Amino acid sequence: MRTIDFETFAKQVAARKAELGLTGDNYVPRNSGRRRTPEKRAILAELKRMNSPFLVGVDLDPPADEG
């Protein structure tokens, strides 16, 4: 196994992102939540009830799965 320090790794990631034309942090597509399990929906509902800061941008009522 090859090990590298974090600074080197960060430079490699930055170079790869530049190579792919990715900028900022919005290049990862959002998860639609269509296939969310009932358990996950219950957890998210409880987090919403608690006014959790972890729900930023989470759609609690995603469209139904078309599959």
C-alpha cells in the first residue's frame, strides 16, 4: 500500500477536479430520495421535529419511485 500526506492528496484531487472541469462543491448530483426506506423516512421526520441542522437541502417528500 502506498501512503501519501494529506497535502499531496489534496493537490492530486484538485488537479483531477480541474482536469474534469469541476468547480465549487455543487458537482455531485443531489439524491432524489425516491427509493428511501420507511425507516429512513422516520429518521428524517424525527430530525425535522428536532429542528436538526443536518436537514439542510433534504426533500422530505420526494416524488414517488417510477420503477
